[in-house]
Amino acid sequence: MTPTTWRYRGAVASRTLAAIGGGYVLTSIAIALTALALPLPRADAVTLATLLSFVVYTCAILWVFATSSATRAWGGIAISSAVLGAALWIAGSAS
């Protein structure tokens, strides 16, 4: 059995931060965009988007730990958040 290295522990800690913090940010942006985009009354759109947040957050966490490196996990979360954030900004300014 090989001893756990600090590099490995750092990678796991980085992925954990990406999953918790980055996943939260990604989910928040995705849900806000979904609530704006759904053609439902506002209360129904927000309720449905909130229910979908559990699926989005779970998938983000699973994806972070399924990638080959912590750098790829952070990059994927950051790029996805940036793209969805831009779409949210455009959708928010249009309405």
C-alpha cells in the first residue's frame, strides 16, 4: 500500500472545492437561466427550475470527480458557468 501524497490530497481537496463551490455557482446560473427561459407562469417556472437544480448539482458533482484531473474539473466548471452566465446576461437584458 502506497502512502498518500500531499499532491494527491491537494487534488482531492481541489476537486471537492470545485464540486461544492463551482457546482453551486454553475447550478445557480443554470437554474436562473432555466427559470427565465421556461414558457410558464413565473411561479411555475421558478418551482420547476428549483426542482431541476437537484439534478444539475448532482451531475456537476459527479462530473467533477469523473474527470481525469482537477484542472480539467475546474476548467469545465468555469467555462460552463461563463457560457451560461453570458446567456443569462443576454436573456436578462432582453426581457
